[in-house]
Amino acid sequence: MRSEYDATLKEVLTDLTGAALRLLTRASEAVLRWSNVELSGVRKPRVDLLGETAGGGLLHIELQSANDPNMAVRMLEYALAVRRSHGRFPDQVVLYVGREPMRMPDTLEGPGLRFHYRLIDVGAIDGEALLESPRLEDNVIAILTRLRDPRAAVRRILARIAASPPGDRERALDELGTLAGLRQLGTIIDEEAAAMPITESILDHDLFGPKIREGIAIGTKQGLEKARLEGRVEGERETVRRQIEKRFGRLPAWANKRLISLTEPDIEDVALRVLDAPNLKAVFGHKSGK
């Protein structure tokens, strides 16, 4: 996982309420404290998160943004290393936050061996409970879950951020802007941020400040109309992307470039062709091979 995602996710997860963490990890107990430990005898000597639970157990969380066919081997190595260092095995879970379909084994078997850990696709979790939480950290992590209406969810999260104290607001904006990259929601967040209540800390924010100032410079009415138009087209483009990837898998570079360049009428045409096209090139018509 890229370092900025890894660090931000760890920070958000360690701040979650017990209920929110249990929703994501399906753990049976709340975590009382998190440890920062070095492990010997494994390729990656530091686990992502290792916490002590209310019942005296250990919860080990690994974060993955890409499929690793050797994940089960890694988790077994971690389990044995934690056992050596702490005298007991941890309850283990991998939280998958990637965009591709999850394709990792959660079990490792061999002669006299059967090892299992929990493998959870965060994108398959219904995020409504996290959006409704009174805690800002729970709201921010919801950006990675299954959202019924991504734009409405982003609007709700940003409203909560805008109503928060300045220090919390700046941190949450940073976390939201980083995690949005895992779900390709940057454009929607930019558009919705431009309509946020104007505060000094938001205007000074590296990511959102320039977007808001641009909207002000264009003029409120014209800027919002532009945002609505661009948002609708981008939403249609992402819908078509999901339809294509469901049939043909992740888009290769040429197809992704082609999709990004499509105008709104072209997107509508592609949406119709994807229903019965025999292959990916046929989806984009005769120009797809260029």
C-alpha cells in the first residue's frame, strides 16, 4: 500500500469508536490500546496494527490496497511472530481497500496444517452506520465503504467537517482527501467542497482551498452550474466504468484513456454497447484500437 494511504488509514482506524472498529473488522471485543512492536523472523518486521482488547486478547489488522496471492503465508508468519513476542496468538484480519475485486485466499492448508484469518472487503460494507455516527473519524472512514449515493455521502461528511472545531476540521480534511484517492472520489469531493461554508481553515487548506477560490472567482452561480455539469458527466463516466469492469475486468491503459476522453453523448453510446459487446474493443467502437 502506498505510504500516504497506509499512514492515514492507521491514524483513522486507531481513532475509531469500538462500535465502528467492530463493524469494519467483525471483532468481538473493543481495543483498549494499540502497540508498536518490531517482530523478528518475518519479511516485513512490523505489523500494521496490533491492539490489546478488553478481554486481554490481541487484535492484528493488516491493510491491503492490492491483491497478494501470498497473503495467507504472510499472515501465518505474523501470527507465529506475535506468538513468539507476546506469548499468545492474535485474532487476525486483513482489511482490503483496493478498487479491484478481492482475490486473496483466507485459508492456508497443508499436511497437518489449517490456518485461517478474516479477510474483509471494506468496499462491501454498508457505510450508513458510519455516516450516521456522531464521531468525525467514523464519518471519514465511511468514504471507503459501500455508499448508496457517493455524492450525498461526501456532502454529509463535508458538512460534519465544516461544523467541527478548526483543529479537527483540518485533520479530517487531510484524511478525507487522502482516502478519497482509493475510491476515485476526488472530483466529487472537489465539487462538494466548493459549496462548503467558507471558513479560514478551509480556504487555507492545500487541497480544497484552491478549488473554493476558483469557484468564487468564476462567480457563485456560474461556478455551481459548472460543478453540477461536470459532476453529472463524471458520475456517468464512473457508472460506465463499473459496468465495463464488471464484464471485462480492470481497464487497460488504452481503454482508460479512451474512457476519460469521452464526451457526454459518447458515454451514453458506450453505456449501450457494453450491454452486448463481445469484447472490450467493441465497447469503444472502431477507435478503441488506436
